[in-house]
Amino acid sequence: MKTYFTGITVPILTPCAHDGRLDEKRFCEHIGFLERADVSGIFIGGTTGEFVNFSAEERMHQLTLACRSTNRLNVLYNITSMNRDEMQRHIDFVGEMGISCVSVTAPIYHKYDNSALVEYFAQVSEMTKGLTLFIYNMPNTTGNPIVTGLLPQLIKDCPNLKGIKDSSMNFTNLQEFYFAAPEGFEVITGNDAEVLASLQLGCRGAIVALANVYPELCVGIHNCYQSGDLETAQLYQKALIRLRQACRATIPVMSHKYLLELRNAPMGEAHFPMRNLKESEKEILRDAFHSVQYMLQHSSVIGGSNAVPDKNK
């Protein structure tokens, strides 16, 4: 049975130039960096990629660049739109690009009851017939949680639905999805703090934002767990949690971009309506960055010579 998301998939950051446009060169270089780190796939237009802040044309251009930049990585594309015609444009473009797997969130802004959510996803399933569909559960931003009890009806009404990415940041929720899912239905965490725990639960991979910054740590958790080296996997997970704490103490997306800047890979300016970080926020992130570097370099588990290196060294 095919598994679509084994290993680490990265929800790609979108580096921007001073005029707010996508920095194409850095975008493509970033994909190359992730590919060299042996991630399994990339997710274009996720929350970390600020899809709500880009036009449909800009989002589709990102997909074009991504497909040109790699022929090895699996590519997942977010087709979410609150306009049906625009969503159809994304779907049609995916077909033109030869992408077979798409993701969609619950509708945003307004509140929808469970009946409306089931009907919405059934319509999306019909629109994406011939493609593999994954639901992206992000209740903190959509305002419309997908509850475990909906899963049987969603699977029944959406023939091409093959999995769910749970970014509820609630491990109990992830477990409930996992145990409610039929065999072959993929449940994937979107929480950096749950990579190891989700693998121990039985999940095959993860789609996590910090894989943009430290793909080596995320891939390392997966590979060490698979090889039985739980001690090193736990060390890597501890490092991710330290970085995640710093990101959540500042602001999303820009915190990840600044951490990459500390790894000698600047990601440019904030894209409207995001703002650049304050110096106090940068200090929080620098402290976490240096703490993680020290942790890895002085660990008796992996030793200084095997510590995760700076990006461009």
C-alpha cells in the first residue's frame, strides 16, 4: 500500500525582497538546501509559507519554481481558497504541473458546523477527482476544527481522501485521529514538538516548520528512530522543542526566517501584513539558537564532531 508521506516534508518558507515580491533565487536555493539534507518532500503554500498573504498567481508561481528546482522531492500543494473558482484554478494548475497530491484546510473566517464542513470537503473531493487529497487541520487559524468524529463520514464522502495533517498542537487529538483512521489512511503531525512521539505512535512522517531551519534535526529524528537509536532521536527532539519555544515566544514565520539568517541564509523582509522582528525578539531566538548549538556540540550522545553544522559550512 502506497505511503505518501514517509519521512520529513517541509512547509516551505517564502523569502521576500524589499519590494515584497518573492525572492526567486533564495527560494530555489532553499529547496536545494533541503534536498541536500535528505528531506522527503516539500509543501508549497502552507501556513509557514504564508499562503493567505499571496495572490493565486504568486502561489502558482511558487509551485512552478519548486517543480523546476527538484525532480526528487515529493511535492504537496495547498489549494485552499475561499472562492470556488479560484480553488478550481489551483486544481487545474496542479494538473498542468503534473502534481498528484493536494492539501486543503477547513474554510476560514466564518464559523461552520460539522454538516457544512462535511459538505465542503465532499465538494472539494469532487473537484479534485483524480488527485490524492489530504485534509489540513489547523483549527487555531481557521477557527473550524475537524473533530475525530467526522473522520468516518469524511472518508465515506471523499473517495480520494487519503490522510490528514493535524496541526491542532494537541497530541491527544493526533492519537484520536490515528486510532480512528482505517488501515492505509495517513495521519501526520504538523507539530515540531511531536515528531518523535508521532513516530512512536505509528505515524510514518511529519510536516513541520522547523525543518526549514534544521532539516538535519528533523530527518535525524526520523532516521534515528527507524534505526533504533532512541537516545539520539530524543536529543534531536529536545533541540527542536527548545527552538520551538523561542519561535512561539516571538511571532510565527519571521522567527523561522531569522533562525535561518543565523545559519547564514537570510530570508529577506517581512511580507505584508507580517512585520519584521524587534531586537528583543531576535535576542530570544539567538539565545535558543546558541543553546541548541551548544547542546549538540557537547552531547555525549553524538559528540562534538557529529554536531549539526551551520548551513553553509
